[in-house]
Amino acid sequence: TFGGGISATIALQDYLDTASTSSVADATALKPYYVYNSLPQINANVRIDQAWGAFQLMGAYADVSVNTAADGYDKSKGVYAIGAGAKINLPMLAKGDAIYLTANYANGMTEYTTNWTSFKSSAYKRDVGGYTMNHPSLVAESTGLETVKSWNVAALLEHYWAPQYRSVVFGTYGQLDAPNGAKARTWDGKKGFGDATVWNVGTNFAWLPTKDFEIGVEVIYARVSQDVASATPATVFSKSDSNVTGRLRVERNF
């Protein structure tokens, strides 16, 4: 903490905590497995908090290794993610009102931008069906590793109708740019995949009967589109899917 509302964080994350055997699409016949190397992942941010709200810059970096048990394939590559976020207080509307904005970019770290595609993400990846479920962070080519590039933007408005009643409205948009090696292969959900986009909108309403306890309902609509390579006939076309998710949430924070 530097004073004046400015603070920063730097962290070293255990590579075993971030590694995943599923985060590389194998475009070779060697079936490599995927690990972060022995260097820890570096995570950092710098933040400023003021009466008007807050602003933060953040990033992560890791050095990734892919190899077979017999080292028949042994490649490494640096991957990273960067992002910015802001909270702007809106007391002129109601006490506690605020708008939140965020934008993120990742090169080889899709889990930081598009959890609807990532093997390493949480249960939220099940919220969107269709063709974008199995995007990895990297593609293992015979010539080396190709990174998957992705980005997203999001906005959320939080409004208190009364101290015990709150609503949220939000929207997000994300895009994934597939490596050329993955685009050239027939789509099978593992080795071949193309560029993809997703957008979703949602809203919720919550009752806060007491401190750190709320009961809420929410509805989210999501739509994804992906370029798909077909073997018969040999062509690239777009596939789309969408779904509506509804939730009843009872949450107690301690």
C-alpha cells in the first residue's frame, strides 16, 4: 500500500496449480502432455481507489512446456494475459449504485478471457453449449507451439432500489482467434477449431434481508458462433448456438 488510495500486488503461483493436461490441442501424432515449467506463474496488479470509484491494471505471465514422456516432442513458449478494470460510483442515482467496466487480452491464456472455452475454467463453462467448449490455450504443431489469442469486454450496472433490494444488468462480448494450424483441420472438438465469438446479456434481482446474506434470481442469455472446417465437402462455415440460463441463488458470506 503506497498511500493516496494506490496499492499493488505481486504473486508467484504454483505451476502445479495452473497446469492442465487438456490445455493443448495435439496437432501431431505424438500426443504431448502439457505442463507449466518449474518456474512459478507471475501475477501482478496495480490499483487506485478514490471516492469516485476504482481503477486497476493487471497481468499474468507463465512459461509453458509441452513434451512427451520420451521427450520426442519438447517445446516451450511464454504466455501472458493483461487487463484493465474500472468501477465508477453513481451516488446521484442511489447509494451503492455503480457501473463496472473491464477489458482483457490473452496470448496463450484463454482461461483469463473466455471461460466458456477453457478446460481450466470453473463450472461457468457449462453455461454455453455449442461448438466452443473445447478450445485450448495452445496448439502443439510439429514445428512448435502456436498460441490461441483471445479478448473480451464487459459492462455491468448495479442499482439499489432500496437498501434491501438490488438489481444488476450486464453485457459481455468475447472473441477467440484460432491458430492457423487449428483452422486447417476438420473440426472434431479437439484438434481442429476456428475463430469464435460469444456475447451474453443478463440481469438479476436480489433481496438482502441482513448483512452478508442475499436471496436472488437471475437470467442470462448467451450466444456463441464458431468457424468450422468440414472435410466433406472441404469448406469452412459458421456454426452458432445459444441458450438461456436461470438461477435461484441463496448466498451467505462469512
